[in-house]
Amino acid sequence: MPLYDRSVRGRAGEAGHSSLTMSYDRRDFLKTLTLGGIALFTSDWAKLVEETKAASGGKLLPALPGEKVSDKGDQLRAFWNDSEGYFELCLNGTIYDEVPDLDDDDEEEFDSSEFEQDEDESDEDFEERVEAAREEWESEHGSSREARQEEHEFDWYRRSCPGAQAVPYLQGLFSKLEAGSDKVDAGDFAEVGSIDFYDGACPGNDTYVAATAPDYATLAALQRVLVALDWNCRVVIVEPNPEDEAKA
């Protein structure tokens, strides 16, 4: 059974991995690694970091907001979506990245030099004739450029934006995980099964392509899987769950 479903809204983990389910105690431990109840950068926080590193065998944990992260390798950046109740994952970018300008090599400009004034045509009539031709040209070519712009934006949202790029990146990771699951802790293998893939937010809107994680426990497991499979990638929490922030 594959680790993730390649259908429109695939879950990373489905039936077939029941033998690898995480115990309540293990998941409870992972949830203690969140920000809840601990003030950032205090002595208590530093103590907790050291304790959790020791308890996890020194394994790398996701980077927290404000933590210095090496610029070498890739980054899977997590942004909490409060209305949906999950983290959106972005590869080497953010959910706020904007569509780049359209590099339109086919764009033409109206050329008024092609027009010649008739001998019996006044300057005013000639200018009006050229202006009318300009307006007609811009109307025809403007709709064509608008169509190219829409296609450019559609392609960027589905294939090139950081959120969309996280999908094939993670699917490649899961394919490698299926082939080398013996390198990964069974609990982490099961936990990353909580990652979801979305293709189309709703009927009529198919620009939303995304990978999401429900909580910190999943992000922590994802980081350990990346390390176990020798992927040079760091999970970075850019915008945490506000409930965790409120407790901090």
C-alpha cells in the first residue's frame, strides 16, 4: 500500500499502516515539544529544548520562529491556517510570495508610423483616424494579453508557487520512504501519514495545490524522516498555531 494516495485529495497515510500506529504515550510526548506553556527564550524554554533533544536521542527538531537557520539546503516552511486548522507547507518560499511579472516576448506595440495622411485630409481628421485604429488595436491585443496573463498566473499557482512546489517535493520524499522505511522509526513513519495533499480548493477553483500538516507532532516527525533519509532540508515554523503562542 503506498504511503500516500495520488488521488485529488490524497492523504499521506491510509489503511495498510495499522501495524505502525503511534501509541498515545508517544504522541503525547511529541505534543509536549510545542510552544504550549513555555515562554520563548527563557531559562525554562532553554531547559525544555535540552530535555527534548535528550529525550529524542539528539534528533533534529523543527526550527521555531526567530531561530537562526542555515541557508544551505532546502527549507519546508510551515504557516498556520487558523480557519482550516492546519499548517500550510511551502518549499523555499512563503504563502505571501507574489506572482512574478509576465515575461511576454510576444507583446507588440501599436505602430502609428504605418499610417499616412491623405492629401485632402485635415490634421485633425488624420489624428482621429489614427486614434480610432489605436483603440481598435488595443482592444484586440489587450484581450489576448489578458488571456496570457491569466494563463501565467494559473500556471504559477499550480506549479511554481512555494506551496505547489512542496507537493512533488514531499511526494518524492514519500516515494523514497516507501523504498527505505527500515531507516525510519515506525512511529515517525505513521505520523507523517497525517500530511494531506490538495488539488483544487473547491469546484471551479483548481488553482489551489498544497501540502498540509495538522500539528507540530507531524512537523517534528517530518523533520526526523528527512534526516533519516539524508535529505538536506529543514522544517521551519514561520507562523505557529496561535493557541500555542497564547500559552507561551
